Amino acid sequence: MLWERRRHRKSQLTARDKKIQWIQLLVDVFLGQAMIWMLRCSAKLLAFCMFFIGSASHAAPLCQHGDRSIQLTILPPSGEPLSLQVGTAYFDQRFIPRDGSSREGLLLTMQATDFAPWPRGLRPHSSEGPMLSYLLTPFLPFDVVADRKARSEAGYRSTETVVWTDAPGPFGLSVPTAPPPPSPQRGQLIGKNDIYISRNVTGAITDIISCRRPGREPFQYCQHMIEAGEMDIRIRYAPEFLPDWERLSSGAKDFLNCMVKG
């Protein structure tokens, strides 16, 4: 009888152990599935975060403000003041304007490749890399500016009547041309630049580019005027960037829009 009791008790323990083992197995399976689900969710969340961060980085503004930026107000001769937020990395570090100050124009230094600030410690000169000088200032109407520049280079005097026509130029630009002036030698003596212009669909001049002719000065450069409303833009870069004039013109206007507050 004692042996039978022990056998019965052993069978009960074995059955109970089997139930415990099954419960543990179910718990392990549940926890395993839960862990897999959590890992999958974490992976999806991480992927979403990485996508969001990547999208934010790609959507970063063109005018990289860097560690610190200041607020400036540009005062045009006519029209409303223009409020800007400008990264201090774009200024000559010796002459950073006071935050909240006002001025009539703005001079910045950046790279022609991507409009990033010019590297600190490198002298801002077009002969030392893809330097781009960015000047924000009001100009006269562009037809007046183009006429004066073309007159000066061709040798016409301000009192002489000139009828300009557009001749095809390089890289989709046009060259203002006219009959020879009464004194062609005057233009040969004072003319130092090649003048190019670009017009919009209505015929208005939107870009004026003046490039130094080789041999006139040790450092060659192009000065590019861009129509941008009440405050126009003048950028200066090395002649090898002339084929990119459209990208530079569009980027310069985008940069201005990026600096505008509000």
C-alpha cells in the first residue's frame, strides 16, 4: 500500500511538472513573440527617425547660420526696411556687425560651390579657391547700368547716342553690341572687361556680368549683378565659374530669401 501511494504521488508530481513545463513554454513563446514584435517596432521607429533626420538635413536652409546668427536691418533708399538673419560665419571675423544694427548694404564671403561660409583662416581671395563675394545693395535700373558699362568698355561718351543690340554670347548669355564709336581707340585704351547680359521672357535685363579680360590684371574675376527687387545682389567670383552663372544667380536669390525673416 505504501508503495502504491508513493507511485500515485509520483505520477501526480510528474503531471504537475508537465503542466508547469507547458506553462513555461507558453510564457517563453509569448515573451519571445512579444520581444520580436518590440524589436520590429523599434526597428520601424528607428527607420522612421532616421528618415525624418535625413529629410530634415536635406531640407536644411541654403544660408547655413552656423553656431551663431545676428539680426540686421537693411535700409534701402526707398521702400520698406529689410529685416535679415545672418550667420556670423559669413562675415569677416574682424568686423562682425552688432546684433540688431541697421545698415545700407551687406557684404558676405562664401563658397561659390554651395554657398557655405568661407573657411576661417583662409584669406578671402578668388585666387585661393572658389571664393564668392556677396554684396547686397540697391542699384540703378539694370538697363541704365548695362548701358553705362557697355558704353565705358566700347569707348562711347555719355553724351553720344547708342543703339544696342543683343548678340549671342557664351553659356546662353548675350553681348551688348553697337556700331564702332567715333573714337574706337578710346575703347581700346580704357576697355578692360567683357560685358554679358541676360533677359527674362519680357525682355527686361535680370543679370549683368562683367569679366576682366586676361592680361589686364594679375587676378581675373567676374562681377555679376543680379536683379532682386528693391535690394539687388552683386556677387564676384573667378572666371572659371562663369559657365555656372545661372546656378549662381538662382542660388544668390535663394540665399537672400533664406536670410529674410518672417
